[in-house]
Amino acid sequence: MSVDEPVLLRRDEDGIAWLTLNRPAQRNALSSALLTALQGQIDAIAKDRTIKVVVIAGNGVGFCAGHDLREMRANPGRQAYEAAFAHSSRLMIALTRLPQPVIARVHGIAAAAGCQLVASCDLVVASSAARFAVNGVNIGLFCSTPMVALTRAVGRKAAMEMLMTGDFVDAAQAKAIGLVNRVVAPEQLDAEVTALARQIAQKLTLAVAIGKEAFYRQAELGLEAAYAYTTDVMAKNMAARDTEEGVDAFLEKRPPRWRHDRAGDGP
């Protein structure tokens, strides 16, 4: 890879933004430059009405090896370490707050912060050759920030075992514990990701954005507060002009004629 090659690639197609981590020689380790590039694209996509779905992929043999530890050790000290981990945490939060759904396309190893990146995405499609780990404990660095995303994606016992042992789990086991949605043969990975992204892209953008925000917010609330919050969300969603049209179309057994789901239109 040339030194002038961008660390992140973007390709837009049919309302889907494909973001590809492009540090193959470093197994797409999350350097400061890569984190900055990802954050910049996520911030831009949040304001882009033409983008309906985001896919995050990786070039080379691995999806993402985690934080760039070589870069971090080149600038040692608690203040620098804290800044690096905070940089990564901001990105993970931004992924969950992005109005558009984010799909991780995982073809190889996703380790430590790479596994955190996977867990922070809304949906995950993995090759049967993919493997996942939060393996910092093996070098004396417990994966505390990756733990935040992991424990919100899988059950506590499964998360604790991964965190304590540092062992890799294969794609089938990752699906069984809820980290992955779909597992397919390597040669079917692109087709499966594309089909899922296109299916979601066809939905009413307003409803998807409302639903994604509500999903994460209600998960942090108690039962009664969650129902109170989502009752308000559904009432507002139901009152939206395009939603009323969608309901009427369903009752009248015809396709909906949504007016505000085109690029440049308001909500």
C-alpha cells in the first residue's frame, strides 16, 4: 500500500455508503488518522439525506485488529493514552447516534477495539471465516472500553468469558451469543450484505431513524420509563404524514406513496 493511499475508502451506491478500512498491512488497526477519517465520514453522512444505510468493511486479511498499539507506544503517557481511548469512544457513540443504520461486513479477524467496532454497529454480517475476540487481557490490557459495546450486544456471561479469557470465538459462536446477525460463506458475503442494506434502504427513512434512536435510548431506561418514552415516540411517528400514508396504503392494499423520503425533502 502506498503511503499516499487513504486510510479510509468510501463508495456510494444506491443510497448505501460503503466505508472500507484501508490499512491492510496493519490489519486495519485503528490509528489516530483512521479514527479521524471514520469520524469525519460519519459526521458527514449524518447530514446526508441521500444515504440510507452505511456499511463498514475492511481491506486485507483482517477486519480490524483493534487500537494501533505501536502508534500509542510511540507517544506514551497517561494523558496521551486517555486521549486515544476517548477518540475511539467518541466514534463508537457516534455510530449508535447516526440516524442511518450501520452494518458491519466482517470477513476476517475483529479483535479488541475491532470487536468493539463490530459490537457498536447496528447489524453484523460475517463470513464463516471471521473470528472475534476482546483479547487485550492477553497482554495485560483489559478491554474496558470494548466491554461497553460488547456487554450491550451479548449476554453478560458470554461477554465475561470473552473478556476474561481473551479467546477468539468463531462466526457461528458469535451468532449464537448475539454478536452477529448472519453468517455466510466467504464468497456470499458481499451479496448478503448488499441484499440486507438494500432491503433496509427501501424502508421509510424517517421511521428507520426514529426507530434506531428509540432502540438505544429505551434500552438504557427502566421498564415503565421505557414504555412512557416509546409511547411518545410512536405517537409522533404515527402522526407523520408519510406514516399516515403508509398505514392508509396498507389498509387499502396498495403501495405507499411517500412524499418526504426523497433526497432534499424535509421530515
